Amino acid sequence: MKTKIFLSAIFLLLLTSLFATAANRPTTVYKTKMNYNDLVPVGLSEDKLKIWSHPDPKHLQSAYPTKLHRGYLLDNRGVGKNSAFLNITYQKYSQLSNNIITLQMLFDNIIDNDPFLEMYNCGDRYRFKDEVKELNQIIDQNKLEESCTVLLKNTEQKQTQLNKNYWFIGASIVILLSTLLIILKKKM
């Protein structure tokens, strides 16, 4: 009898902790400057000088973000406003051994330590009946800021910088092509 009560109590504790964990899983919606969908994220310190967290290579099966409307993504890995992306795909990372992964190796493979344009916490993951459909409706109705907590929003500043970068690259290409045409005309 005591054994049954003890086992029942342990079962209830496990069940309660599972539901508590599931209920606390955040619904993070974000947008990045570039397409990092296949690249592994790591967590950085506030000053972005140290890696504080990285995924275990064995636990990446369902880590890819879910695509939402208008370029937004639904996080399935645990990204946050201090996350960065590695120049390593999920596939390659999953083949690595924990024995060869060092924080320095990961840090050296960061390709962008400031990748996010926007990030929102839309509450507990399980508050949605069909999270992708409902999040797409929120996005389509331009209600992300109204329905979710804004964690990060740098759209104008980063988009302006991106536009300047693209303009500079475009102008450089035009100058290069013009120079090549002049050289080719002189040789003819």
C-alpha cells in the first residue's frame, strides 16, 4: 500500500513538472536581416563577448524555425535577443561530437552576433490551438505589437544600414563594370 502511494506521488510530481515546463515554453516570433534558417543559433552574454549556451548536437531534430508570413519565423530552438548564428548548418552540427566542440570554436564560427530585426514573445506556446495559423493571422492583421510583448525592434535602423550596404555594393559593381567596359573599348 505504501509503495502504491509513493509511486502515485512520484507520478503526479513528474506529470506536474512536465505540464509546468510545457506551459512555460515561450512562443518567440522573430525576423532576421538575412536567411539564417539552416544555421545553428547560440546564446551570447549581454556584451556579446562570450557564448553562454549552445545546443547539444544530438537534440537538433526539430530545431529548424517554422516559417510564418511576411518573413517572420517561429522559434523551435530557444533563440533570444542575445542569440547569434554560427556558420554551421544544423545538419553539420548534428554530426559533431560534444568532445570536439569548444566555446572558442563556436565563437570563431559566429557569422552574425546581431541578426535580429524584430523579436516578440507571444506568450505560452500551448495557448494556441493552431499556433502557425493563429500567428499568421496576427501577422497579417499587423497586430504583433498589440498581441505580443516586443523583445526587440530595430527595423528602421537595421534596414537603413542594410540599404546603405546594398547601395554601396551596387555602386561598387557599377564602377567596376564601367571600368571594365572602358578597358575593353581601349583594347578594341
